[in-house]
Amino acid sequence: MHILITGISGRIGANLAKSLLEAGHSVRGLVWTRDLRLEKFATMDVELVEGSLTNPEDVAAAVEGVDAIYHLGAAFQGGGPFTNSEYFEINVRGTFNMLEAAHALGSRLQQFVFASSDALYNKYLPEGVAEPIREDEFPLEPGGQYALTKLLGEDLCRGYARNEGLPITICRFALTVAGEEILDFSQFYLSHWRKAYARLGSPEAQAVAAQLEEAAQIQGERCLVLARDGSGRSYKKHIADVHDIIAGLLAVLGNEKALGETFQLGAPRAFTWEEAVPYLAEKLGLPWVDVKLAGHVPTYYEFDLSKGRRLLGYAPSYDIARMIDEGMDMRAGLAVGVVPTHVGKTA
């Protein structure tokens, strides 16, 4: 197939391009004219075209002659700051422009894959989320402009599938890490929780803040925290290594069972702080403390990936231990097969 990737300069886009080339496809990438850090493509046989999602002419030129589209380009929290207007223009109008251009391809277009986000779920509840989150059942309650515009993008895709017959597949990404990033995940560290509790004023929170301050005095700022909620239950989170996101994006390509469907992508299972923090502390040679973070909304959720496993044969393989191990290898200068990428702003 001849495949277009928008957002190709990001960590997911660049690694997807590499995998598609290895599978024998030809790849074109739409590159945002304000973000041209393209050194990573020096050794890849990729056609790069400059343009903006907000310009219909640029988009039409980018999709010309392609068989499939991965629409990954977007304004997102990590690449900002963006104004509300910019979020709308890039993520909503940009997706509209992509869908219009895709529709103009007619029967040539085999698939349009839209990159969405787990930010559409309200995952942070006072008691956590008791049951695994299923993509077709859990309510969509986006918080913040980025998440809202991603939901609008999904709705546009579903509308074009329903009304125009476009072969749409939606993939919702979990928080995605690459390389060494998991080693520095802020919520593992004491410094993060000291800042968080400095903003809380309840007596319960102040007691925790005092405990954190005492730990900092004894163990230092680089101390890790085994985070628990007020009842003592370990925090739990479901993220993804970039390899498992790429595996999901490859699994949907050309798969008739993926058309018209939405899939949550993520690690093979959620991790708890109970398993991750002692393991990471041992690898980094850092101390850790066990703290009940009372007075703070906990992190406690996981995804049910059974739909992707059933329909796509999706088989993610990077659990938290493997992420940490490969992060340590990369920090030691050992290659792990990931294209080094910056966090791109948009495309």
C-alpha cells in the first residue's frame, strides 16, 4: 500500500513509518511547516511533504494517490501551549479537512485510521474505577480542550463512516512512553507529590504533606513513592510503550474486522505502584517510601483490551518491567529499536 501518515515527526508517527517500510509499504508523511526537525528520517525512504492540517490545499496534495491514511497529527497537551482556537482549528477543522480529502479519493481509499486518546474517559474518580474500561461501554466525558477536540474528531469520523461510507477505524491511545521516559515518570517521584500536596489545604492533605516533607529531608528529592490511596490500596495505571501502540496500528491495517470500530490500545496489563516502584528503585539505586496519599483523587484504572485481542489478534507485550528494563538499556547506550523522536507539537 501507499500510506500517508500525518504527525509523522512524532514518536508514534516516526516509528510507525519505520515499521510500515519494513513491511514493504511506501510511506508519505505530512510535516507541519513549523516543526521541521526531521533528522530521524535521514536513513528512511520516506516521502515528506510540508503543509498544515488547517489548509485544505495542503491536505488534498498530501492524500493524492494514497491507499490508506493514518491521521496522527494533532495539537496536544505535551506539545503546547495551544489556545482553544488552535485546538479547534488543528484537531477539529484539520480532521474535517482530512476526511473531506479522503472522501475525494473515492474507492481507492482502503482505510482511514484516526488516532484518539484515553483522555476521553473520566478515569480519575474519588474511589477509582472499579471495573476495567471497555471502549464501547465506558462513558465519554472529556476533560479539557484537547480531549474535547479529540471526541469531536471521533464524531466526525463516525459521521463520515455512516453518511459517506468511509472505511474508518479509531484507535484510542493510552499514555504512551518511549525509551527512557518511564524511568522519569513524575508520579513515581517524591518531588511530584510534594508539589501536588503544596496546593491542597485540607487537614488530611496537610498531614500527608508533612510526611512527604519528612521523607524528603531523610531520603532526598530523588526518592520514589509507592503511592496508595487513603484506604491503603496501591495506585494502578494503564499506559503503553510505543512498540505496543505501533503493534495496534499495524494490526488494524487492511483488517476488515477493524472497519467502523474503535479500539483501545495499551500495555498487556495495567501496573500497580506496588510492583513498579520497588523494581524501579532497585534498577536506579534509589530509595523509596510507602505513603497513603489521603486527600487526593487516586490513580486507579485499567483497560479491557479483549476487543482488540479478539478482532485484531492484538498482542501487546511491553509490561512495566519490560519498559523499565529497556529504558535502562537505552540509558546505558544499548539500542532497543526505537526511532529517537522528540515530542512533536502537531503536523
